Amino acid sequence: MGTVMWVGLVVITAVVAFFIGAFVTKKQFKQDELKEQAEQAENALEQYRQDVADHLASTGKLVNKMKDNYDQLLSHVEETNQLLLEDRDKTPAEPFFSKETTEQLQASLKERQCDRSNAQAQPADYVSGESGLFAGQNKVSEHSKAS
């Protein structure tokens, strides 16, 4: 019986070793799988962090560009404002009308002011004397009365 017992003991040891090995192998396989999943999660987290950093960098560039554009717009508006204020303060070096025309306009204004002093006066006409369609109206009416 010694041999049968030894063979039985070897067989039982082999079966127990097989199950222990299978259990350890399964456990090791699960650990390897979990390690792989953990590495994938870490890589995904690192990629996400990199994406966020890139997004923040591009947002910073856009904000700086927008700030530069705003500064350019503000300086342009200030320059335009200065130009408008300078033009208002300056008097033209050359008059708009010639000297003779200016004198005629001033004389015409004085005439109109005199005419307006009378409240019963008709509105001022800008042409002195008869002009246009009404130039010969009195003559025609006189000829029609004579006939």
C-alpha cells in the first residue's frame, strides 16, 4: 500500500496544485486586466488634461487678440475724435467764397435785415428786381388792359 498511497498522494497534490494554480492565474489575470484598465484611465485623464490645457491656451490667445483689436479700435476712435475736434477749432486758411462774393452776400444780408424790420413787409426775395417767369408780367397785364 505504500506505493498506492504515494501515487494517491501525488495525484491529490497534483489536483490541489492545479486548482491553486488556476486560482492564482485567474487572480493574476484579473490584476493584470485591472492594471491595464488603470493605465488606460490614467492615459485618458492625461489626454483630457492636455486637451483642457490646449483649450485654455487657445482661449488666452483669442482673448489677447480681442484685447488688441479693442485697443486698436479705441485708439482709432480717439484719433478720429481728435481730428474732428481739431477741424472744428481751425478756421480755413482760404475763404469758401471769393472776396467779391462775400461782400455781395453781406450786402444782401443787410438789405434783408432792413426789409424785415417792417412787420407788414412781404417775405424777402433773393433776387433784386424782376426775374424769371414774372419778369414781364406787368407789361403783359398793361397790354391786356389797353386792348
